[in-house]
Amino acid sequence: MKLSERIHYVGVNDDEKFLEDIVEKPVSQWSKNEVKRFATLKGVDLSGTKNVGEAKELIKMFLEDEE
């Protein structure tokens, strides 16, 4: 495998690994950056939220709907 292919491969798995790992801890413990990254990767619209607490509530509802 060429180095450029390997770098791309790692980048793709990076997001997948993040998504697998982040759902293992309670949303209440997620950092602001984790909330933003999860929302971006999953397509959750946080534009109407005023703070990270509201964003976390939207994420919780999203996760409940996924189950």
C-alpha cells in the first residue's frame, strides 16, 4: 500500500472510530468539540441551539431515534 493510500485509509477510519468510541460514553460527558464533530458526521442540524446543553439534548433525541 502506498503511503498516500494509507493516509487516506487512516483518515476514513478515524471518523468511524470516533463514532464507535463516542457513543460508549454518556452524551452529558461529551466535550463541545465532540458534540460538533458527531453532529457533522451524522448530519444533525445544531443551528437552532443556543448552547452546548441544547445541542446535547438534540444529540440524545437523535440517538434515541436511531435505536
